Amino acid sequence: MSYRRRISTPAALPVQRAGLQQDGSPGPVGAGPYSTGGGGTVLEHRYGAVLLSHLLTGTPVPGLGDAVTPVRIRFQARSISRVDDIVVVGTAPNKAEVAVSIGVRRQPRLVPSEADSVKLIGDFLHVAGARRGLVDSGRWKLALAVVPSCVPAQQLKTLAEVASAAGSWTEFQDRLRRPGSVQAAVRNRLTQVEAIVASLIPEPSSQAARETWRLLSALHLIEMRLEGADCTDRTYSVERLRAVTPQRSNDAAHALFAHLAEQVGAYAPGGAVVDLPRLHADLQGLDCFAPARLPFPADAAPAPAAATRTPRPSRRRGARMRWKARLLSEAAHQPQVHDGTVVVVDDCWTLAFDTESGHQRWGKKAGGGHSAVVAGGACFASDPLGHARAWDLFTGQRSAPLRLRMQDGLAAVSEGILFAAHPTTGLSAYDVASKAVLWSGAGDQLQVAAAPRAHGGTVFAVMDAPSTRARVPQVLAAFEALSGRTLWCWSSGSCAIVHWSAGGQVLVAVLDTPDRERQLVALDRASGALLWRQVLTGEAAAAPVHAGTAIHLTTRCGRALAWDAQSGHLLWDVQVARRINTAPMVADDGVYIAAFAPGRLVVLEPHSGNELWRKSAGGAFTTTPFMAGDRIWAGDRTGVLHAWDPRTRRTAAQLPVRWSEEGRGQPAVEDRMMFVSTCSGWLQAWELP
């Protein structure tokens, strides 16, 4: 799957994707997504077409769950999963989302001497560790797709079945000791996998054995029967696709499957996110495609594709597109604006554009796929050795290594100070203007687990003990921003810190207890003393929001709640919708909540929680409401940005920007200009009324 795109920059920016060299020749096996340990792209295209047939017909996907309906497929999903070939997301009967990360390999050897096997196991370990709560609960699954003749994978399957049946590592060991439990070849495969795991983690061999069991207990094997004489998967797919073809014929279903395989060739290089509306739109006009809920071509002429997707932007409503620029892929972060420069992180590339013209100033391989950290006319990221570097916003010129270490994703800027963390040096502070390191090594033996946050002269961080896999309690820590002096540390005990935020008086955190109870705790911002603790009846949709003397929170079961920040007294609790996925926006005139199901904007009175007004929309909202110009904006999953006038309470605009809910973040706004990264691979600049 060759994929090369050149960006119009002063110096052309080559892109290396999907295991290809920069000259377009095939790269080494295991060099990128879809590496198969014996390669070729036909198998991957066919397997992708099988998955699209499940999405198109709403039938269960192996590895995702028999009761789960697939709703979204992402190809080469490195931004949400290190197992970066395919991620399939579905909806369970209780409306919860379930995902499976699928690594596609033809015949992996699964030995320490094979680089692709080491990378594959390492990626599985990363996902299992980073999403441990979801993996343990069964909401995020791991799968390896191979051909049936792959003997090492079949041995791995046997081990995975034994591990999943054992409730603990000790029981897993006991089962293996039983005479005749597994064959000698299977035991040897376990030794090989443990050796790979041991080479990837710094812990002792006993810990490597435990991590191997955790990985095996969450792993599923998928057999791809798509080659040679055994094309069973293709036959079943064609049978499924008959339901969405004219006259429900086999010939049309066969042609539709071939077209889906071609579509995978277009989707995969750009890391496309494909849901049912997009797939329907891309299949419109084919003679072999006629879903039951669309007009049959013989009965009614199909509507133009643009009309079926989103309305055309209206100049009468005031917002107009000033310019657009091509990005590298369809999965870029939402942009940031600094000093007349729009900064976009697209995979491992950081791109800079002029705000007025949209001309691309530069593009550099930096940032590691995390949000850009910008301050003082420079963009900060780490180099391959873990040293912090600064790229000039206007020229893209890279500085010499700064006198501190940082890891991408563990840095933030506040009031001209860069707070950066690295596993070996701890948390450090760097004054951007004077280019001086203020302090380093804060946190002693603890490791920063997420980007720190500074507020009012204090920097806060969630920290783990050196061995996070041992389930050592997490710690919330506060440091003096200018000196690095530790102000306080608060241990969460056996609970996991899911969300947290700091306000003027308190720091609030959402915890998950070992018995899966959810709690909201408030700490005194100055001393770290526990002020109060409340039990939550639902899963928090996002981090708590501080507004004056109140704490606001939304839950995924559709409730909006507010507490007094000091006493923890519940001010109000309102059922707003069936499901909410985002945090509220709290203003003086109301609490603005964008609901997912049903899709609507609901505005509550801040003090009482009484509903002031609501507006319905065609799609489910996936972004937190935000203020741009004199309008309230929110994006839905159909790719439309909606705007409302809070004074007249009327819909003010609907911009068909092809918004991506995977885009991470929200549009950037500066001087009545809004900048949006779209799921069709464009950066758009909109002039607001």
C-alpha cells in the first residue's frame, strides 16, 4: 500500500508510511502497519473488506463480541492504539463502546530474534498497560489476525485460552504444571513469548512472567481464511453483502466485496475513520449497492452526495471559509494558534501555517503524535534521545538540545514556563524567555504519568511509582512553579485517578476503586488535605469543571451535577439526556451541555440547575461547547459544527467542515477566525460573523 504525499512547503516534505521507503520501494517486514511477516497487501485489503462488510450489514465482528454492533473502523490507528493495523469500535446492548485493536500479520514467528514479533508484542503490552482499566473490564480487546497455517500463532492461541480461563497468574502456573495440560511445543512457545516480554520491560523475570499472563489473558486469535483454496471468510462476506445489493444477488455481492477491498486501499494509507454514513456516501452510485433504507435506483434517482451528507454553508448566516490547506492525513489533531501561526500535529509530524493566507511555513518530524507545546514563538518537542528541542514558529529552524530531558505527551506551558517530564530525570521547569532551567528532578522516585498542569503559581501532576505494573497507588502532587519545592503529595490508595482538574481553591479528582465504585474527591489546593468525598452513580464523561465556588460534572449516563467546592454539598443533579460524552461549558448566563443521545444542546441555570432552553440537532455531539465570536459552538459526529446565539437562543450557523470526533481537541479561535482540522484531511480557516 504505497502512500506518498508532498506538501507545498519551501522544502518538500517526504512522507514514509505503511512500510515503504522514502523512494517508494517496499520497506522491511515489520517496518510499519500491515507488516505480515511475509507480506503483500492483497490479504490485508481482503481482510479490511471483510470488516467493512460487517460494518455495512451491522453484523458482529470476531474478536469484538457477539452482542456488539460495529459502528466505526479505523485503519492504521496509531493515535488511539499502538497495535496500529486496525481498530474496530462497536456498541454493546448497554450502549457502552467496545473496541478491539487488531494486529494483522500473515505468519509471525513469535521469537525474540524476529524484530516484527518483538514490535508486535511490545505494542500489545503498551495497549494493555495504557488502557488497563478498559482491557480488564472487557471494553478494549486485543486480537492477532493470522492465516490458519501459522503454527506459532496456534500455539499462542492455546496459551491464551488457558490464561483467560485462569483467574490469576498463580492459577495459570498451576494449570501449566498439570500433567498433559499443554504440549511441549506450546510450553516452548510460552518461553519464547516470556523472553520477548522480558526484553521489553525492566522488571525481573518473575514480573515478565506475570505480564505475559496478563497479555495472554486479554488476547484473541483471528484466523483469516482469504487465500488459496480456503476463502471461507470471503464467501461469508459475500453472503452478508447480499442484503445491501439490488435484487439481493450473489453477483452484485461479489462485485461489492471487490469494491470494498479497493476502498481499503484508499482508507488505510491516510488512517481513515470509517463509519456507516461515510461508507454509504463512498458507495453511492454503484450498481452493486442498494441498501434497504436508501431509495432503490430504479424507483428514485439518488440525491447528490453533498446533499445527503451536510448542508452547504450559508453566507447569509455570516460564517465563510477564508482558506483551506492540505494536511498529511485524515487523523490530525485540532490546531493551535500562536503569534499568527497555526500549528497542527499530524501523526509524528508538526506542521505550521500562516493564519492569514494558509501558506504552509514548515513541516518537521517532531511531537510524537501528541498535542503541540508552544510558547515564546517556539514549538517544543523531544528528539530521539529524549532531549527537549525548540522549533521556531516562523522558520521551523531547530535549536540545539535544551538543558533538560522531556518525553512527548508529558509537557505543558504556563506563563512562559515549560514544565516537562522524563522517566529518568523527573519533572523539570524551563524559563522560555531566559532559556534557563529553573529546577529539575521534582518528585523523587515517582514518575509523571500525564502532562502536568499549572495554576496560580503551582504545578500539579499525577505520578506513579517506578513500577506501575505492580498497581502501586497513584499520587497527586503539587510543586511550587518557580522553585520546584514539593508542597504536598496525596496518595489515591488502591484507586485509579481517571480525571482531575485544579481550580482556585480546590483540586478535584474522579477515582475508580478496586470494586469498580466511582468517587469524586476534593483536596485543598494549598495543603493537599482531603476536604470531602462523594460517591458517583455513573461514569464521569470528562474532568470536573471549576466555576466560581462550584464544581460541575457530567456523566455518561446523561446526568449533570454541581457541588459546592468547599463543603461538597450537592447543589443540584439533573437528568439532561440518555448519554453525554463531553464536559459542560460553564458561563455566567448558563451551563451549556452538548448531549450525545439525543443530539441536542441543553442550557441550565448555574445556581439551580433548572433548564433554560434547548436545541435539537441532527447528530450526536462529541465536543465540549465552546465560545467563538459571540456564538456557542459544538461539533457532532456527522461532521457538522453547530452555532447558537445565546441572546436570541436561535441556531446561528451549521458549517459542514467534516469534523472528526477522533481529532482530539476543539477548533482554535483567534481574532474572529476559527481553524479546524477535518476528517477529510484539510485544515480550514473560517471567518466568523
